[in-house]
Amino acid sequence: MADGSGRGRDAVLTVENLSVDALTPQGARRVIDGISFALAPGETLCLAGESGSGKSVTALSIMRLLPRASLRIAGGDIRLERQSLPRLPERAMRDVRGGEIAMIFQEPMTSLNPVHSIGAQLTEAIRIHQGAEGSSVEQRARDMLDVVHISDPARRMKQYPHELSGGMRQRVMIAMALSCRP
């Protein structure tokens, strides 16, 4: 079991003294105060805590997806391998998101577009992140659905998010994250 120390190997992800402030009319209020952890290759790290303890804000900070109007990183560093994510230009960070790191939300209906089929959304992600074209894109999408144990991938590609269970939607998001990797 991983302890989040990343000891013994080079860490893939390092969070050092991360502090995040909520921006309120009364001023900045610290909502995360100096969290640190390192994750080595092959390790799994679980952030556990009660509602409002900062788990999602920590993950959104790593992804640089904090809502700018209400939250900001106030201190610390986040490194993916040796690259400081807070210092990356936004264009470079977009390449990191999906290609190197991804976040699967608890309720993927907030991430999946309800008016587009699962197949349309998967193939769009593959085209954008892989630069792929043609029939290989659809085959890769079906293969990724198979990897995450979604039955009958060809049929699921034609379905819409509301036609799948919550667990299946989460697996679609995992398939999307996997399909974006080189």
C-alpha cells in the first residue's frame, strides 16, 4: 500500500506545501494549508476526508482547473515528474491535461455532453489529443471501451450518457483519459 511518500523512487507527482485561498468579499481565506505528498510510479494514493476537507480542491489545483474568480493557489508547488505545473503556460498545461494527467469526477454527467453520443465524445478526444483521423479513431475508441470492461462497445458508442449507469459513465471517462495518452 502506498503511503504517499514516493520514497525509494523518483516521484511522478509531487505536491509540496500546497496552499489554496478562497477569495471572498471579506478577503482571502485559506482552505488548504500546506498539504504535501509524493506519488511514485505504480503507487496509488487515496485522499480521504469529510465533505469540505479539500480533496476536490487539491485535485483541481493539480489539474489547474480552479475557478479563478473564487480560488487561487497561494503557495507551494506541484510537479509532474520534474515539471512545475503552476509555472507552465496555459497552452502547455492543456497538453498535459488528458495527455499526461486526468481527473475522473465522481459524477461524470458533469463532464459528458448529454447531446452527443459516447462515440462522438470519445473520438473527438482521440482526434484532439492524438491527431488521429479515419477509421482508426473509431477502432481506438471501441478498444478503450473494451479495456474498461464496457460490454458491446460498438453499441455503447451509439448511446448517449443518460442511457448508461453512473459506473459505466465513470468508465467512459476513464476510457477517454486512457485514449488521450500517446
